Amino acid sequence: MIIHDLTLPIEEGMPYFKGDPVPEIRQFKNIRKDGYNIKEIRMGTHTGTHLDAPSHFIDGGKTIDQLDISDLRGRGICISYNPTKALELPEEHYDIVLLYTGYNNDWKNFKTFENFSYIKGEDAKRLRDYGVRLVGIDSPSAEIQNSTDFETHHILLGASIPIAENLNSIPLSKLVGHSFEVEVMPIMVKDGDGAPARIIALEE
């Protein structure tokens, strides 16, 4: 079995959305001075590789801690995706669809995110009607930049389909056209609208 880690590291200087909290990681305790190490981390719930809960955009929607963990794992497929073209879904059903765009290939060179890939509204409807339990994309958001109606989020989260965002493009590229098991493990933030997540794909 091959385990693919699709998670971007949380680190100092990592890119973030303009207007979101600036990520900060500092040494809070030092082993030489205090006898042990502790780091302090400050960041928004939608920075780095993370999972959007329905409550991110849906009033009364489920929060991260209310999600059924069994819905966050399942049989998945990775599809190469370009929002300027129609999304083609396989006839065979998969629980989880991960979309590869290549946007995060150079993520370390970003300070903030600009001109990123997204899922267009009609494709969000295709995914919803296909019956997925979870959708993922290697882009900081499933929404087109500067959207005012947040159509894609409302379509997916409104159907209680969580969205995994900011996947690592490099390992994800190796999975295009493949089927595998996916496990999405968000931090259990009480009443969280989202949370950082470790996301892996297990391929036989």
C-alpha cells in the first residue's frame, strides 16, 4: 500500500487569504531555557490544508465537531480539472472526488493567494447530483476569487457536502485517474466553521 500525504505543512510565512488572520508560529517555550519545547500557533480556520464545514456559509449548518466522521473517509478518485471546461465524472460511483488543478505546485512562492483555481457553479451541481460525500481541490478556495454570491460553497455546503481545500498539488498529481481510499482528519474545533486537516490517500 502507498500512502499519499495530501497536506501542506503549517509553517512560518505560509500563504493566506487577504483579510484573514496572518499565520504566526513562534517559540513559546525553549528546551534550553525551560527544559521543554512548545510552539504557539495563530491562524485562521481556513488557512493551509483545511476542511470547510457547512456552517462556513450555511446558517444553522453543521459545524466541524458535528460532522459524521464516517463521511470523511471513503472511496475516492482524482480528476484533472480546469474550470473553463466541463467536469466529466466517471460512471462508477465514488464517495469522494478530489480535483487536481496544479495551482499549489508553487505554493511556497505565494504570500497571499491570487488568480487561484476554483469549482464553477454548474460543476458543483454536477458533484452534488453525483452523490459525493466530500469534495477536495488543490486550491485555497473552491470559490472563484472575489465572488459575492459564493455560489459553489452554497451548492455544496448547502447539500451538507464538506469541502477540503488547499490540498498539496504535487502528491495529488500522482493520483489523477486513480482510485484510492481517502481519509480527511480535521481538528475537532468546537462550533468550528472549518479546521486545519490532515488528508491522506491510501492506494493499493
